[in-house]
Amino acid sequence: MARRYLYLAALRWIARDHQVAEWYRRKVQRDGGLKGKAIIALMRKLTRALWHVGRGERFDAAKLFHREAAAMAA
């Protein structure tokens, strides 16, 4: 059940956040068109972020991506 919600959250994250969508597009391209692999990578990033949110930190998607990726998306 948790995996299903992480999957749906990752899809919505791709659709709504331009930085995430750009990272996803480049990841798919880098992996030879394997979209599932990129979605799982985003699910893992989201899981790490949720762990920190559970510890009281504010959610910040920019912390999940390298600074170079953030600069390229902007």
C-alpha cells in the first residue's frame, strides 16, 4: 500500500514541479528510455524527504537534487 502511494505521489510530483520534471526527463534519457527506473528513483528521494519531514524539518525539493541539476532546470 505504501509503495502505491509513493508511486502516485512521484507521478504527481513530476507533473507539478518543473525541476523534478526536468530531472526525470534527463534521467529517462540517460537510462535509455526506462521510465520506471526514473520513477523509482524519485520514490526513493521522496522517501528520504518524508523521513526528514517526520523529524520536523520543512520539505524542500531542492535539497534532493544536485545543485547542477537545479541550475539546469532554472
